[in-house]
Amino acid sequence: MVKHSFAPDDAARDGEMERRILDAAHAVFVRRGTAGARMQEIADEADVNKALLHYYFRNKQRLADAVFHRVAAGLFARVADVGVSDLELEDKVRQIVAVYLDQMARTPYAPAYLIAEMNQHPERAQQLLDAVGVTNGKTGAPAFLARLAMQIEAQVAAGKIRPIAPRQFLANLVSLCIFPFAAAPMLRAVFRMDERGFRAFIEERKTSLPDFFLNALRP
């Protein structure tokens, strides 16, 4: 394997090399976790000298933070956008489910990776909020919950849904989205689905899950 040494170049070349290293780190950290990842493995994955990793990111922790930020923003950015939007609550639920299922179909490892990182590194919880907030140019999850609380209160006052705490509302909805991906091997075995069948199952869930969730809230 040929290693590429660093030669200063223009900003575009720097940006390309930084993305290349970050892509490699992304693959290694998701595979190994922060504790198990090694800088040499990341350098090998990127096919560069290890010195380049330190030049662009200084140390392993900065690389780990960058990967966590990327995964968190990728999974939650569009969901947060929907959450703080002016959509009606029912439309918001349908949009959140569709966006969440689409994103997790592309990155099924993301929830397990994020949960493991936050369990091992409690400071990651705030980093997750920062990642979503920076990506959206808003205040992230707190704004999401505040907006959700107002909409739930209005729907309860109108007699359209039963009372529920915004945190419970969101935890229930997210859990129902995540479960099929967390339990994918079991579901494939029980329902005798191949990969194509599982994708069809997720597509069907984009319609069935919002109906199930909303019907459970109605008086």
C-alpha cells in the first residue's frame, strides 16, 4: 500500500484530504467505538501517513468528536427541522416518521453508535444537542420540545388528543422508529424477510406507524 505524504496545496485540496480522513475515521469509530479505535487503523483506512491525521485533527479525541458530530447531525438534523416547523402536529408526526426511517435505512448503525458513545462518554449528550443546533441554526432539541409542548397543549384543549408529556410523546415516537433497525436480525428471522423484504417492511411502516401512533393518542 502506497502512503501519501503531505504537501501544502490550495484550500480545495485541504478540504478533500480532511474529508478523506474524516470518512476513514467515521468507518473506524463506528466499527470499533472511540475506545477501540486506533489512529494507525484510521490512517490505513484513509491510505495516508499517520502524521496527516495529527496535522488536520491534532489527536484522536478531536477526530472522535468530529465523527460523533457528523453522525448526530446526519440522524437528527432533518428531524429537528421538522420539529420546529409550523406543520400541524399530525403532519409533523408523519414527516418525522418518514424522515427518521429514511435516514436510518441509510445509516442503520447510527442509533447504536450514538447510544454507546453517550453511555461511555456522558459529555456526548450535550455534544449531540450542539450538533443538531449548529446544523439547523436553531437551538436544537429544547426548541423542538418547547414547540411540541405548545402543539400538544393546543390539541388537548381542542379535545383531539389525550394529555401526554412532550418527553413521553417524543420518546414513544422515536422508539417506534428505532426498534425495527435495532431488532432487524430478529424481525427478518421471525417474518422470514430477506433484505428486499425488510426494505418493503420499512416502507410500509412509514404509513402504518403514524396511524398507529396518532390513533393511540385520540380520546
